[in-house]
Amino acid sequence: MTDQKIEAYEGPAGGWGSAKSLAEILTREQIPASGAAMLMKQNKPDGFMCVSCAWAKPAKPLAFEYCENGAKATAWEQTRRRATPAFFAEHSVTELLSWPDYDLEEQGRLTHPMRYDPQTDRYVPVAWAEAFAEIGRELKGLDPKSVVFYASGRASLETSYMYALLARMYGNNNLPDSSNMCHESTSVALPQSIGVPVGTTRLEDFESTDLILFFGQNVGSNSPRMLHPLQEARRRGVPIITFNPLRERGLERFTNPQAPLEMLTNSSTQISTQYHQVKAGGDLAAITGMCKAILAADRDALDAGRPRIIDVAFIEEHTHGLADFVRFCDAQAWADLESRSGLKREALEAAASVYMRARSTIGIYGMGLTQHRKGTETVQMLVNLLLLRGNIGRPGAGICPVRGHSNVQGQRTVGISEKPELVPLDKIAEQYGFEPAREKGLNTVEVCEGVLDGSVRAFIGLGGNFVRAVPDTARMEEAWRGLRLSVQVSTKLNRAHLVRGEIAYILPCLGRIEIDRQASGPQAVSMEDSCSAFHGSRGVSEPVSEHVRSEPWIVAEIAKAVLAPNPKVDWDGWVADYSRIRDSIEATYPDKFRDFNKRMFEPGGFYKPLAARDRKWETKTGKANFIVPPGLEADPDMPRSDRSVIDLITLRSNDQFNTTVYGYDDRFRGVKGTRKVLFMNENDLARLGLADGETVDVSTDADDDVARVVRGLRVVRYDIPEGNCGGYYPEMNVLIPLWHHDAQAKTPAAKAIPVRVTPAVPEAATGGA
Ligand SMILES: Nc1nc2c(c(=O)[nH]1)N[C@H]1C(S)=C(S)[C@@H](COP(=O)(O)OP(=O)(O)OC[C@H]3O[C@@H](n4cnc5c(=O)[nH]c(N)nc54)[C@H](O)[C@@H]3O)O[C@H]1N2
Ligand SMILES: Nc1nc2c(c(=O)[nH]1)N[C@H]1C(S)=C(S)[C@@H](COP(=O)(O)OP(=O)(O)OC[C@H]3O[C@@H](n4cnc5c(=O)[nH]c(N)nc54)[C@H](O)[C@@H]3O)O[C@H]1N2
Ligand SMILES: [Mo]
């Protein structure tokens, strides 16, 4: 580990810092110069689709259509390091449980299927056939309702389709995915508002937009390629108005590492033209304030006989519920909106006044809106704002949720969902001649509840690090050990392998960047990006080991081991030639996947039809709906009892992909060599009697008799709203009560956890806990 240092970062996002950070990881993962050649294939129509984020891939890619973090993800997957059977022979599972996440994954790629051996407390190699035989036997002996099929969001459309079918043929809809912890609030909010579960914005809309509103998404770290369209928009003079408690560097300025002149002259583009440091969870009030200001200005215009501010023609023809919404906005007092949002009325009016003048507006958002108790309502309030000026279903305008994992949206499109009403079950029944379960399956939070109460007995994970990513990790880890069976299809060693069931398997798979050879030759796979375009992807590098297998093959072998043969499902035929899986996907979803095999390599991808883009509203009212929230209270179930309780925001660093920690630096936030920090406002420090650099303990303020504590964090005085503090995910997940989630969507409320911060209790006094 490098030395720890906290020092404000003065550089832009991108730029030389980005080039240096990338060079470091390529060296550490022992990627030779040819690694650079591999990167040239990233996000190109004839290459592989990045394994990092889901941001759209342009039809005319740049020479280097990848970013610092996309390249890090490639290096991470293509590392020369290997976690071989020899490694597992050397270290017991008990020992590995004390290792940090970074050290586990840094062992490199998994090379052999492994089974846990209780005698030696070690994972030992096992033959594939033997593994599937036991997994099949176990699953056959269990009640299908007690088995979970989790998916993390990276597996291809082909694998995901097979995986969902496996669960349904086995007998449940227990198909939670990472989306349950991520954009589930979007998937619940948008269908009610505009009749589609996904964003309506496409990449080309950025070329003609007049304004970008940017809520709670850290573009510089989590979707850096999006900085290119943002920079282009800024060059056209398009304002970008940002709402974020932290001043994130990527939202302030950007130097394109691919523009030699910018690099040489150290020039950068200012990204945000207004920056509002909203309080965690304050967006619901902030956006309501903007709507209130717009409605007031519209009345003034009407009275004075000037052109209206709201788009009356659009609202009359296409929307429902304006009158109630106007009443709601009128009823909110400015003082209340100010205290809930942490922003002044003038600031909200300033944002509203730019919006009132813009012809076409895009509303972008990420986890800062979705991971709250009122995440769904907040997303709907953003839609309300856009509807006021007809900003849905028009070029240059739209709503733009930024998705996380590279195929998380696509997995939903091909059937990975615990909600049966979202899946064409009748069609599947007819296509494959079986009666799928119609009962709702378990989502992520419900799986956790089931593990805690013992009703969940087996967990199959298609990627991911479930037990580390979920809330209440200490309680979850303890209960997890009661599982009968845990099976993880993975590329690298992580905590979910160690906190295991009684019978536990690690099944190593190929990553997307590797060549996947099957009976008919090398295979291509496909995924869906954040803008609902489908892309083909071809592996370019040799597999890490001859013993690893492809995800479709692994899913097919589990299916064959557990299901009775069905002449209509040719698992082996699918694996032999993935184009046949795509034909089957097209048969199930003919509208979305028309000519799938033919179109999958179209530059820029091919889009699925999206009713709301054409102003067709597949909602109950047949219109786009203004939706009024029950109130503006951000978290009615956990009243902040006194001022010593502050709200913790859990954050990603610039050096991680979810639970995968690439390194201990968070360059943009000025943190070097550590993740054990707590960002705090100076007034809170003064009020709580704490000093910058002091070591503290953080505990959750919940009255449910569960002690939730993280000890030994270093306080960093930081530019963050008073009453908020920030710490890193997943280390802070022990602090999130499982029941602290979005009221409707059950997305864990990871962005506002009421906590108390106290001077650290010396280890001896806590029994070393
Ligand atoms: N390199 C890299 N790329 C990634 C990932 C990664 O870990 N590393 N993860 C991927 C995944 S799965 C996802 S879901 C996305 C996540 O990408 P983001 O949506 O950017 O998620 P977070 O990093 O959690 O950051 C949320 C941002 O919201 C702000 N915020 C917090 N609370 C609030 C609030 O109440 N209101 C507002 N307005 N803002 C708030 C935070 O300051 C932060 O800037 O990125 C994907 N891409
Ligand atoms: N406190 C807090 N908690 C959060 C969040 C937060 O912001 N704050 N964010 C939430 C969000 S948005 C998400 S998406 C979840 C993420 O939750 P997950 O998706 O479950 O977790 P990841 O960390 O992305 O999973 C990493 C593991 O995936 C495996 N893997 C990588 N590539 C592949 C592949 O190609 N195939 C297979 N089979 N396996 C692969 C590797 O073994 C690696 O160890 O966490 C959620 N939890
Ligand atoms: Mo995510």
C-alpha cells in the first residue's frame, strides 16, 4: 500500500492524471505493450464492448473510444495474475476472510472450478462434471421457492436469456439483479410516469440539446466517456446545471486525454455552468422548487399576455394530472423547500430561469437520486419538471438515467426480473412448452430477508459479489453461512466466495474480452447500453486458462443437471452456436430484436423501439403523468433525532468498480493510499468537537437494537453540505439497515444513512471489534 495522504486535487478530470493512473495499473497487472493494441478494439463496432460502464457507444468512435476507468477494467480482467489451485492450497478460507477486498481480487483470474472442502477449510479443484452433478442433485432436493438466481449485470444478452429460462423452468421468478440496488427506482418510477422503464435520450440528442440538468451522477469516475458529449455540448455554449452535494471534479472541468493540443496546453473545458450543492436526499425539494418557480413565472406571463412558459399544447395533448401538480407546488412554502434541499430560493430560481429559456433539455441522473427512501418519487419529480416544457419525446430532450453495469439494462430486457408481469410468460410457455411460475419472485432486499429468516436455502450468483454489495453486511454475512448451497460464477476471488454456504462452489468463467470458442467457431455476444442500443461484441484475447468455460456453457450445464429434458430447449445447440440463442431471443421478443443476428454489429448499435420517444404513453391513463408525491419528507421512518445525527452518503472512489477495488487512491477527491476516511463539513466538525485528521467511529442511528458500527476512520474536512458526510462503499455497507430502502422500489437507501460520528474508542476498549 502506498503512503496515505490527503491533499486537494487541482487538476481537471481526464488530462495527464488520467494517463498516469492508467499506466500504473497496466504495469501492475503486467499487461505488455500489446495491451495497448487490445484497448484499440474497445467499444468499436468490430471489437469488444467495455466491461466497465453502460454508457452509449457512438457509431463513429474516436481512435481511442475508452476512458481511464474503462481501460482499468480491461487491465483488471486481462491481468497476467492467476488465482490457481496452488494459491487456494496455501490459504484457508478462514485466513482469506481477514483479507481486504483489494488483496482478494489482486490474486488475479480464477483458473479452475473449485469446491469448498470442510475438512481442510480450503477450496480444492473439482472436475466440472462432478460439480454440476452435485449442484443438480442439491437443487433437485430443494423447494424451488428457496433458491435464488442472482445476476450482477455484466453477463451478455445470450447468457442472461438462458439464465432466466433456467430459473423459470426450475420453478421460480427468483431473479434479482444488481439493478435492484441501483436503478430499480427508475424501473418503478418511469413506467408510472411515461410508460417505459428506461431512459428516452439517445446519444444524438446531445448534439441538439440546449440544456443539460445533471443530478447525482459522478461522470468523471463512473462514466467518463460521457464527458465527450458533455464537452461537445459545452463548446456549443450549452449550459450544464449540476446538483450534487460534492463538487465532483468531472463535473467541474475536463481535459480530453485524446486531444493532443488540450493535453499540451493543459487547457480544460468548464463542464458545469451552475453547481448546486444540494443536501443528500434534498433533490425532491429542489426540483419541486424549480417547478414552483416555473409555474409562478408562467402565471405572470399569462397575466401579462406574454408567451407561456409551460408547453401548453404538449401538456393538453399528452399529459395527465397537471392541476393536482400545480396545487401541490403552490402549497409548498419556500422556507420549507430551502431547508429540505439545503439550497436558497434564489439558487433554485436561477436554475429554473435557465430551464425556462432552453428549447430542449436533457435530465441526467444516477445513484444520487435513486438510492434514497424517496428515490422513486424523486425520479418522478424530475419527469414532472421535464414534462412542464414538453421535454420528453422530442429531439435534443429526454430523461437519461445513467446505468451501471455494462449490460444491466439488457438483462432486464431478456427476462431477468423477479416481476413476472414484466416478462412475456405466455409467449415463453408457448415457445418452450412448459408452465412458468406466475408468482412474484424475490428482489435483492427480499433475498436478504429470506437468508436472514432461513427461507432462502441456495444462492446461484451469475457474477457479482452479492454479500458484499448488499446493506447490513455484518448481519448478512452471519446469516449467509446458514445456506445449504452457494454457487458463484466468477472471474475473480471475492468475499462472496468466502462467506459461503455449507456446500460451496466457485465456477470460473471467461470474461467478455476473451475469445469464446465453441463447436461452430469463435462466438460473439451482445449487450444493451444506457440509451437502449444493442451492440455485438467479439473477444480478442486468448482465454486465461484452458479450464475456464463460457457463461452460456456453465448456465447450460447447470440447466441440464437440474431440469428434466425438454425437446424444445436445445441447451447444447445454443452453446454450440450463440446465433441460435439470438434467434430464440428474437422469437420471444420479435419487436425489440427484429433481425437480431443481422443487425448486431451495426455501428452505434441498433435501438429497441421505445413508445415514450414517439410520444405514445403506455401508462394506465394513456398519457404521460404528472405524479404528486405524498410529501417532501426525505425519510419519514428515520426521523433525525437531533443535530448530532448526520446523513452519510456512500460513494465510489475513482479507483474502484463497485466492490472491486483497483487501488487506494481517489485522485479527484485528493485521497491517496487509504479508503478509511470520512468526508465532513467543517461546521459539523466544530459542533461535534472533532478535528480534521482525527480518528472516529461511525454508528447508525436506528432504534432496532442492531449495533452497526464502522471504526477507525480518518476525518477529512471537505466541501460537503453541513449535516452530510461521505464514506466509501462497500466498506460502509454494515451501516445500512436492510429495511432502509426506497419505499416503492426497495433500492437500498445508500445515499442518506443517519449516523453518529464520535472520537474513536481505542481497540482494547472494544475487544478488538
Ligand atoms: N469506474 C467505475 N465506473 C462505474 C462504477 C464504478 O464503481 N467504478 N459503477 C457502475 C455502476 S454499477 C453504477 S450504478 C454507476 C454509478 O455511478 P453514480 O451514479 O455516479 O454513483 P455513485 O458513485 O454512487 O455516485 C453518486 C453521485 O451522486 C452524488 N450524490 C450522493 N447523494 C446525492 C443526493 O442526495 N443528491 C444528489 N443530487 N447527488 C447525490 C454523489 O456525490 C456522487 O457524485 O457507475 C458505473 N460505473
Ligand atoms: N453502500 C452502497 N452499496 C451499494 C452501492 C452504493 O452506491 N452504495 N451500489 C449498488 C450498485 S449500483 C450495484 S450495481 C451493486 C453491485 O453489486 P455486484 O454487481 O454484485 O458487485 P460487483 O462488485 O460489480 O461484482 C464484482 C465481481 O464480479 C465478478 N465478475 C466480474 N466480471 C465478470 C464476468 O464477466 N462474469 C462473471 N460471471 N463474473 C464477473 C468478479 O468475480 C468480481 O469479484 O452494489 C450496490 N451496493
Ligand atoms: Mo449499479
